[in-house]
Amino acid sequence: MTLRWSASFAVAGFTAVALASFVALEVQDELQTQELLAQVTAPVAPAAPAAAPAAPVAVAKALPPSPKAGYYAEVRAKLQWVQTRMGGTMLLTPDMNSRMILAKSAARQAGLSEVGLSFKDVYGIIYAETSWVPRMGASKNGTPNLGIAQFEPATARALGLTNPEDPVEAIHVAAVHMKQAAKWSDDRLDGLKLSSAERAQKLREGVSIYYNLSTKGRNTWNGKNTEKLPRETQLHIANARNGAVEAALIDAQQRVTRVTGRAADTVASLASPQDGS
């Protein structure tokens, strides 16, 4: 009997310890999620460069807010973030609906339809850059690539991007960059005999090349030698294409859901009792 009671207490103690550990992990994950959410939903202005050691201490001037800060805040309020694990690190990513909100808003604001692109292309480029998970990256030469759109600091400054770590602003500026890329790509395709479908494919190859390579690297492309570009650039082209397909599928699912929802509302309305006169 003594042994039986001892065993029971041991099992109970083990269960309590396991339960406590589980609860502690849940709390830790929740705290980590809140910290990550604070970073992506309340972005701060970029830090000013540090002064040289011999220079006198001066008050740094913060960069002015984006002229579209109010609009970005409205978009940001619509977004939902979910956890995802990359390697051993827990990060946040916009959920599927939020990705579509961002991609459609950025494409519309940049006027991408004017150059033959759409929200699917915005989705695809961000998919190719970071799989929609904001994080720090680096180019082969060690230059940092910042945020969800992986802008190098110099490119961000040239485009007027005030905070590359803000996913909303970064994706909208990425769409502007893509518009420039599409015009550049279209110029490179002049003189080539291409069908409409072939030209659309090549145009998008050029967008990836422009986004992915330096000026020297991108200028080696003539519209016909894509297979001779670096492997990383070819992967970028393939991933952007796959991302655009994913965006088309999500959009189709959302359309079906909306139609189904409206149909259900109509059926419910017709089935409800009507006041007779």
C-alpha cells in the first residue's frame, strides 16, 4: 500500500510539473507575440546615424514622416498578424487576408495597372524576397537588406522610404519600385518579336532582375539571356511567379467566400417570416 501511494504521488507530482512547464511556455510565447506585434504594428522612425567619435555631440533630427502616414495608419489598422517559426526563431507574418489587403492597396496606390502589373505581382515579389516574414537579410557584399521588402539602405533613401522596417510603408514603396522596374524591363524588350503572353512573362522577369540585381548586374540582361543570370536571380524569378499564382488562388477563394456569404444571406432573408398586409 505504501508503495502504491508513493507511486501515485510521484505521478501526480510529475503531471503538475509538466502542466506548469506547459503553462510557462504558453505564457512565454504570448509575451513574445506581444513584443513582435509591438514592433510591426507601431513602427518607429529610423535611427539617425551615430556621430563620429571626435565630433561634438549634437541633437539628431528625425526623418520626417511619410506624406502618406495617415493612409498607412488606416491600412495598418486592418491587418492581422500570426506567428511563424523560421529556424529556431519565432517571427510574425501577416495572415493571408492581410497580405491581400497590402498587395492590392500597394498596387492601386502605385498605379501598377498602367505598366501591365497587378496586386498579384506585388504579392509575388514580397513572396520571393521574404516569404512575407519581415526580417533582416544581407546582400553578397554584406549590405543589409531591411524588412519585409528587403530594401538596401541606399535604395530606401532613393525611393523616399522613411522606415524600411514598417511593412505597410515598405510594401507600398516596393510597388513604386516595381513600376520603375516594369518601365525599365519594357525598354529592354523593345525590338524583340514576342507574343503578348511571352512579353508579359519577360516583363515580369525584368521586374525581378531589376529588384534583385545591382545596376551593373541588371544591365547584362537583354531579354533573351535569363538563363545566364545568377542562380539567386533565377530563383527570385521563379519564386515571384509562384507567389503570383498563390495570390491568384487566394483571391479566387475570397471571391467564392464573398459570393457564398451573399447567397446565404439572401436565402436567410427569403426564408424569414415576412409581414403581410
